[in-house]
Amino acid sequence: MDLAAVSDAPGQARAEIRSTLTEWGLLPCLDDALLIASELVTNAARHGQGKVKLHIQANDGLVRIEVEDQSIQQFPQRRSPTDASTGGRGLILVEALSERWGWDNGTSSKTVWAEIDCSSGSPVLG
């Protein structure tokens, strides 16, 4: 799914995640997936370049959320915010809610991804 790199991109991503995971019957991890997608898309829209793309896959209960943008110079950086900080917690949340996360850098784009265990034994989808 292509998202506009604007303020409504996280909302578009949440709607797509909700629809897709509901269709696939993967509701046990819906809340975590919504928050992870929102954080990854927000980072791509705020710090990335060009189009933001959302990809969702599931295999045997493992849901993978990927967010791609055209910024190959900007890498995700986990911050250490203070109690007074108004931001900088997104990747901390992604790390806490996912089984694992990371990024892949291509020649013209970067993909930040997170995997969530839904443990529903679903078939390969997406």
C-alpha cells in the first residue's frame, strides 16, 4: 500500500492493518500491530523521503510489517528520551512489542520492519 508522506499516513496504515489482520483472523496481535505500524509509518513520513509504502505478510502466526521509503541515508536510531521528552519513544515501543525488528537498505530505498508473534497457526498470506 502506498501512503502519502503526510500527517494522515499513520491513520491510513492503521486502517489497512486493522482490515488485513481482521480478514486474516489474526486478532490476537492487532493492538500491537496497530501501534508498531503507526510508529514505523510516522518515522518514515517524518524522517524519510519520497513515497512511504506499507507491506504486511503473515506466515504461521508471525506477522511482518514493513515500511519502505526512499531515504537511504537516514537509518533508524533508537533514542534514550528523558521523562520530559515529547518524542523519541517510537523505536523503543517497536522493540518492546515485536519479536524482532530491523532495517534493510537497498540501492534506492530503505525498509524498516518488525515481526509480531500472533501464534494462530495461520497459513502463508500476503
